[in-house]
Amino acid sequence: MNILILSAGTRNKIVEYFVSTLNGTGKVIATDMSSLAPAIYEADKYYIVPKMTSPDYMDTIIDICQKEKIDGVLSLIDPELSLLAKNENLFEAIGTKVIGSAYDLCEMSLDKYQMYLWLKEHQYKCAKSYMDKMDFYKDVENGKITYPVFVKPARGSASIAISKVYDKETVELLFAHDDGLMIQEYLNGQEIGADVYIDMISGQVVSIFTKKKIKMRAGETDKAVSFKDDKLFELIKKFVSEAGYRGQIDIDIFDINGEYYISEVNPRFGGGYPHAYECGADHMNLIVHNLEGNKNECVVGKNYDDGIYMMKYNEIMIQQNR
Amino acid sequence: MNILILSAGTRNKIVEYFVSTLNGTGKVIATDMSSLAPAIYEADKYYIVPKMTSPDYMDTIIDICQKEKIDGVLSLIDPELSLLAKNENLFEAIGTKVIGSAYDLCEMSLDKYQMYLWLKEHQYKCAKSYMDKMDFYKDVENGKITYPVFVKPARGSASIAISKVYDKETVELLFAHDDGLMIQEYLNGQEIGADVYIDMISGQVVSIFTKKKIKMRAGETDKAVSFKDDKLFELIKKFVSEAGYRGQIDIDIFDINGEYYISEVNPRFGGGYPHAYECGADHMNLIVHNLEGNKNECVVGKNYDDGIYMMKYNEIMIQQNR
């Protein structure tokens, strides 16, 4: 059983957890385009590969999969999720399973406005969103939305990093400087993160870890606490099944006076996953079990304790003359 | 030999390095106002203390110093540096040395505009800075400065997080939203960090670690490489002696076509110090040696190798029911 982790970057813990789960029964191989990606040095073996956008990228990855007899491949960065999904057949032909969701779902999850339209259509609570600022101004006049709001790129990144906006003047300035911006209702509630595993064989949600995010530093969630709520578990199961995600996903949710609003989905291991793992929600094991051809049993609500706090801090890795 | 580290926060490595340097010959005690500060759990013992601005804060810290027979105390956060310096006599009276610079220097270092005035007066190359936007506009007209520029609070933090600004319209918007803003020339060069130790007995610079910062993520220096340049070492020695810093400081510098510009000083352990330590620039040892009453010999240029890369990544700590 060999696993390939693409674009490993600084996700040392994810690589480390796979190594620990395989425990010598197989190899973990990692790739990155930079030799300064510390996570590759946690793997049993690593490859420095071309940029994801390079024409020979996919050939390089397929070659590695064949040479290393890779059973399952996954990526840790958003833009690569669609690429893997699109080339699923190529991987399947050489016996490598793509651990992830289908192409259309990856694309939708990357585009905050498309995601909003889907959520609205399927009647999930979510933040009102606008691509057209005139529609937004109209709703402000009608009292349907109030400042502050978030202004952010619907996909990719903007040149100006403002997010919370308090007046029309600033909305105008931002729209004058950048294309592809979206105005989004500011949800004033408790932020929640969910690390979810959807069995790749049965298609059932088999593990959900939920945590309340505790904001201690500007913009960065570096502390969180685990909790359990059956109502939230049910909502997540319904949403994930209706959308059709597979494998590992990460969902951002807001709790506003007891009502859950779905904010964003990353169909990959999220940055906060180590909290789940350290509390017992070992999704590496579920992946390996699936790759071995076995369905996983549902352990939702049973594989971690609530009230466990996570505190992030910086670790460093040193390397000579790279 | 007992050391007290105040406001330890997420600086786990700093606490760990002191524990390792003392190696059982003394205790490292850490404090924080939050039990969710992971660094306190690396210490031999910790105290949860009131907010730094609370009226009984200083009494609490003095009590801890007496009870734990603390030889040296230091803080890891900017606003506390002046507080410690101001109360140096209180600590001295109970046999505790404040590891840090004098009050006026701490205050100047916190205020980017005061620092600029000092650097200009003492003829160091640095970024042109303006508190008055009309002076700035005049210099733009005269061709003395061009966009983009940085707009940032001279001290403390602003409500809007824009920094790089490309036009007058945006300068006007930012100044309308926030007080205490400063316009600063954008230095387009190689960013450098220097971790410097100034002997607390002799007043001489005894160790300098310099690194080139390699930016890989928006706004965050998470990779760097060590280097040595005698010209830079001499500039740092001259600047630090002229200003009169003591103990550990961190300097931000720009290399623009071979000329060094001084940008900012933090008179404390900087966030990037672990790179220096892991390369051999052990300043914990210099501190302990000073606290034992011994002068340190100058090891500038001799205590680390160049070409050593540092790569940052996230580590987490888990705690139940705090």
C-alpha cells in the first residue's frame, strides 16, 4: 500500500500521519515544485516536480505513480483538485485511485458564487452573495442586507487584501481596483470547522469531526475546541450526500443563534485537520481501508471526545544548501 | 539560575530553547493571560496572570520573581517591553535582571515614525516616512517619492489591513477611516532579518545572525537562508552601539542594490529567531552567561554557517478541558 501526496508544501503533519498509519507496511511519497517545501522531508521518498501548470506535469505524476506502484493519490492544494479529478481515468488505468471528489464538485467548491447559488437552490442557510454591486446596493436600500460586508474574490486572489467593508465608498474603490470580486453577507456568529470523511466505496459519511474556532490572532484560527451536536452531524450528512462529495473534505460553517449556515467547502484535508487526528478522528486509516477494497463503518460521533483544545504554534525544519 | 518568560503565547521554541540551555541546572517559568497559550506548557512551571494593562499586573509578576527566585526576566511581546524597562528598579531590588533595552529605546522602537526621525538624524539609509499626507503629496509632485507606498499605523494596529497603496484615492480613503497612519516609502529589495545579542555587561555586540527572507506566502516569511556579510555586520554593530540597545534584538533590513536600509527594530526575540538558534547562534546561553555575572566574548561571524535554509510549518498542541 503506497500513497502519493501531491503539493505537500508545509503540510508536514498530514505526511507524518500517513507515514504513521502505514507504519512500514507501505511507502508515503510526497511531491512539491520546491525543495523548500518542508513536508516532503517527512515522507519516505520525495520528488521535486514541475509547476502544476506545466504541460508535462501530468505525465510526471503518472510516471511516479507507475514507478512507485502508488495505490492512492491526493493533493493538498485547491487548484490541483480539479486537475486530478479530470484525469481520474488516466490514474485508474494504471491502478491508482484518486482520493477526492468529482470534477464538477471541485470546480463548484473553488467558486464561492457558484457554491452560493447551489446552496440557495437546495435551501441551505448561507451568506447572501452578490457579483453585481448594483444588486447589492438595491438590497441595502431595501434593508435586505446591512454593512459591514465582506468583499473578496469569488475565486483566486485579489491584489488588495481588504475584506470587511463598512461603506459604499470602499466597495466602489475595491471594485475599481479588481475584477471577479464578490460581496458577501457578514455572518456574525460562532465559526465552526468540520473535517468529514465520505467513504469512497459506500459513498456514506463515516466520520465527522467538528470544532469551534477560537480567534486569537487577526484573521488566523490558531486555537479551536472540539464539540459534538447531533443536529449539526445530520445537517452535514444531508448536505454532503446531496452534493455528492467523496473522500476527505473540510467545511466552514457558522452558528448564528443555533442555526447553522454553510459557508465554504474545501474538498481536501483542511489546514485544521491535525486537531481531528490528534483527537482520534484518524481519516488516514479510513483512506487506507478504502484503498484495500474495504468499506468503513460509520463512526460519526464516536471517534473523538468533545472539549479538547488545539493550540497551533510554529515549528521549523533546517536544511543545508538546497 | 531561574528564568521567567512573560507573555509566552505561541513562542514554544523560545521556551524550549531556554529549558534545553539550562538543562536541569535551573527552572524556566512562563506566564500568559490565557491558558490557551501553548508555549507555557513547554516550561518547567507556568502561571496564568492578569492582563498586562491590569492594575495588579506588575505586583503579580514581582511576586512570581520573588517566589521562584528569578534571576532574569524577559517578555516576548512589544507592549510589555517598555513596561519592564520602566520598572527595572523594582526588579533589581529583588535580585531580578530585566533582559532588555532601556525605556526610551523600547518606546522609540515601537513608533515607526520616531524611529525614522532617529535614523534620518543619524544618517542611516531608511524608508522615507510621512505622518502628514500633504507633505507626502508634495514630495510625489516633486518626484521625491513614487507609488506604490505603504500606509500603516505608526504604532498599534489599524482597522483596515491594506498596506501597499497605488494611488492618492486609496491614501485618502485610508486616512479618512483611521488615525495615526503613516505613509512609508516602499523599499523594493531583498528583505533581511538580523538576530543580534548585545552583551548586558560589556554593552558590546557579541553575536549577529543574518538571514535573507524568502517570501513564499502572502505577507508571511516562512522560509529564509542564512548568510554572512562583513559590511552588514559592521553596519549593525555601529547602529546598535549608537542607539544603545541591550540584550536580544531583532532588526529588519533591506538590501537595495548592495546598500543596506534599516527598516525596523524589535528589542526582543523575533519570530524568526529559531532559525538562528538551530544554526548555532545560541543566545540563550549568552543570556545565562551574563546573568551569572560573566561577559561574553564576541563571536560575530563565527557561530553559524551560511547557506542554511529554514522552513516553517505548523505544529499543534492538544489539551483537555482548559
